[in-house]
Amino acid sequence: MAIVFAKEQKPIEMRAVYQQALVEILREHPQVVVMDADLVGASGTAKVFKEFPDRCINMGISEANMIGAAAGMSLVGKVPIIHTFAPFATRRVYDQLYLSGAYQKANLRIYGSDPGFTSGHNGGTHTSVEDLALMRAMPSATVLAPADATQFSWLLKETSKMYGIFYIRASRKGLKDIYDPASTFEIGKGVVLCEGSDVVIFAIGEMIEQALTAKDELEKSGVSVAVVDMFTVKPIDREIIEKMIVGKKLVVTAENHSKIGGLGSAVAEIMAENGYGIPLRRVAIQDRFGEVGLPDYLQKTYGLTKDDIIKAVSEVL
Amino acid sequence: MSDELKLFSAKIRLETCKMLAHRGFGHLGGALSIVETLSVLFGSKMAVDPHRPDWDGRDYFVLSKGHAGPSYYATLALKGYFPTEVLYTLNENGTILPSHPDRLKTPGVDTTTGSLGQGISLAVGIAKALKLDGKPNKVYSIVGDGECNEGQVWEAFQFAAHQKLDNLIVFIDENRKQLDGLTVDVNNPFDLRAKMEAFGFYALRVDGSSEQAISDAIDDCFAHQNQALCIVLDTVKGQGVDYFEKLMDNHHIRFASDSKAELDKAILELEKQVVSGGAQ
């Protein structure tokens, strides 16, 4: 792990990152195959499919068969990278991922795009608030939620060299740069983005930016805040949680996901097991379905802004 | 060839009946309907090496209707993948032979199947990957007619046809029954061969109790290139054992006094058949 923070925070389209990373991976690893379920245009990978017509397979609108066929391909040495929208990549094909994938030890990388509020105008039917919960409950699965373009690209490349079931959830749209492209990470290890003495915020994905902004505002009012990027939701980095909680007055988790079963639950489990007498606040989507609207509107509606983090802190301290 | 395969079929059927008699219950009907197909595949068509189950030159077999595990296991044991005594551990605690095939547990099992609809997707994936690598290995998969209730099966069929997977033969075991009764009563499959043809397959329908017919159909299929291949097997659930062929509810049988006596009788008859070289 070698972390270098980005000097300038500019939004980079994740689908452009996906396309670029795929090209590099396909060039470097001859056994990698890329699969999509009629969302090649939506995932920004049309150029990749054109450049590697044999190794990029449009499976059509048949996600169940896509997961099964990918698993079959992996049994004879192929290394599949699969994309579809997060709800179709997880809840629609859960049994296929579970049995054809994890149970028989197949080798799959699944990119589930536009989780939570980032599904925007596709609305409630295309919204996943539970993908992390589902994937956490799947034995052997590694569950990843990158914070920015650099981390997303690194995870795609790194997992292409590994064997197992890797679920990567990320928006297709722009996320602000947190890390400089020179950064490297370690799967299973959180990254301390800043230290602080009163509160620690464990955050993932889109909520990293909110957590960092909330930290700046809270510190103006005299509250010292640490922020940790928990991009590996499973296996959770127990060590960093135990270390960062010491001496804090409040623990906050922040995720673009249901408060049931995601990062907040993972942190709560460790806190409960260890018997810490420290309050926990989970900034997350309540037990509800998604709806249609602009991402900004949905983010506010679901209670996933920096203000929601500040409110959670203010209520306790 | 045919006499040898008839003998092999009799042996597979015998071992299947013996293991289920020992266990006292199991998926007898659907295991027996594919015996002749297993015999032709493992007895003559497939390139396999029981001493090297992971040999990369092997042909692949995917039992999509995973509940037929017992006759698959009997076939593998008779081929020498593991001792036939192991067959008696079917479903015992800690066994290498679970009800439904598990590639991580049993030598010779290429894929984990049993959640219906999923095996055929694995098979099309394996076939596609082999084609991408320009490898000559063949893939064979048996799907149940009841299993064709599953939508995923048709996703996989459409993919196979679109990709022109001519290195894969899809067998549909049309034994006309599923767990709750006749397929025509539960969820009518209509004309499976015609449906496969409409999907773009080169599709045949043959007597699934005839080793010769199955063998000829496989040769016929592989004479066709650039097209997906299907053989609908006209079979009987419980095939080869008169009492169980006639028993209506024969998907999963818990052998009680009558059925146990009939199973024991069948075992004696099959033993005679094996001794006499397979003739019925």
C-alpha cells in the first residue's frame, strides 16, 4: 500500500475509467474476457468491444446466463470481468453468483454500476440499496466499493490477477479524485484519510467526499474528526476499526446503501463483539426502496449528504 | 460396440439401483432415464482419462439435471475414477458423493450442478471458452425436460445458438415427468425438438433407451458445423426397471416394503443381465 493523495479534486467519469482499465487489462492478460448484458453503450465500453471483438462478449439481456456462462468459462481458464447495473448484478442473479460462482469456486469479477442514489433517472426499479448486504452474506466473496477513479482502476487491475468472487460497486458517473494515480492499495486494508481525536467516520464510495467535507465544517466548530476509507467492505478491516475507535466519543459510518447489512452493520458487529461503550451513528439509506430523480435530489432524500453526517455528529456531541 | 455399451448400461443401472437400495431413498427415476446416454458418452464418445480427471485434453460433461447424480456417479466409478465401494457412501455425512454433483468433491465431476437451469449456462460458457482458445474438446450436457421450465435454460440455448457452439451437444432428457407429475400437466413443454429447431439448433429426437440411436445421433450432430446441436432423448422416467417405469410418483423414492422388494428384484435381474453380457 502506497497512498498519495490527489492534489486537485476533479470529477472523473467512472465509465471512462472502466473503459481505459479494460483496455490495459485485456492487453496484459490474454485469458481475460469481458462480458456485458446489453449495457455496452451504457458502460462506455463500445470501443473496447470493437478493439477486442472475440474476448468481449455481449450476452444480451440475460443476466442469469451471463453469470453461469462466465463461471463456466472460468472453469477452463478464462478470467471474466462482468458488468451490469448493480441490482441486476446482484439480487437478480444471486443464486447464480452463489452456486455457479462462489459455491463451486469459480473466478469472477462483477462490476455492479450505479448503486443507491446514483441510479438517478432509471428510478426505483434500477436502484440497489442492498447489494452490499447480499454480497457480504455470500461465503468467500470479496466486496469492494471504490472511492474514486484511481481506486476503481486499481481494483479492476488487481482483481484480474487474483482468483475468486469479487464484487465491485461504483457509479458510472464522475467521482471526485481522492487519490493520486500513483497510489496503490491493499484489499482488506482501510485507508486513513485524516486523523482526528473526537469522532471517526468510516465511509465508502460516494460518501468519502461527503465525509471529508463534513470533517472540514465540524472542525470549524471545534470537533476533531478522523476519516477512514473502508473500500473493502468484506473482508472488513477489523484491525483499523479497532485502532481508530480508541479514545473516540462517537463512531459514524457513511454509505450509499441500506443501513441494514452494509458497512454500518459490519462496523456495528465488530463494535458489539468487542463491547465498546461508544455510540455509533449510521448515515445510510433507511429501510426503504429507491425512487426516480436527479442524483442530487435522491442523495438529499435518502439522507446521504455532508449535512446528514454533521447532524448525526451534532446529535451526540 | 453396441453389445459392449449395452453391458455398460446394465452395469450403470445395476450400480445405481444398488447404491439407492443401500441408502434407502433417492432420485431413482431421473437417474435411470439417462443411463443409456451416460453409457454412450463415457463408454465410447468422450475423451477422458480417469487417472487424470483434470487432463486438459478431456471432453467435458455437465449434468445440468443434477438430481440424476447417482447414475453419473455409478458411471464414473465403473470408469475407474474412484472405487465402486465409494458409491455406497452416497449422501452419508462427509461423503464425496452428494445428491447433486459437486466438482470440488468428486473426481471426474467437471461442474457443480443441481440448482436447475444453471448447469446448461456453465456448459455454454465452457464451450465458448474452448472455442475462443481454438481447442478441439467437446462438451456434452444433459438438461431435464422438467428443467426446461426454468427461464435460464432458454437464455443459455439462445446464447448457444447465437454463438454457433458446434462443440457442444445439448441433450434434453424427455422422460415426461417432473417432481409433481407429468410435464404436460405441470407446465407443458410442447414439442421440445421443434422448439430447439426454432431456436436455431440442429435438433434431433431419438430413442433414449437405444445406445445405437444415441451414438448415431451424436455422429450426425457433429457432421454439422456452425450451428448449435441438440438431441432430444425420448426416455421413460425409471427407465429399464419395469416396476419403476410404471410407478407414477418416481422422481424421489423412499423405498418402503413394496418398492424395496421391487428394487431388490431389479438388482437380481440386472446382475443376471450383467453376467450374461448385457442382454435383456
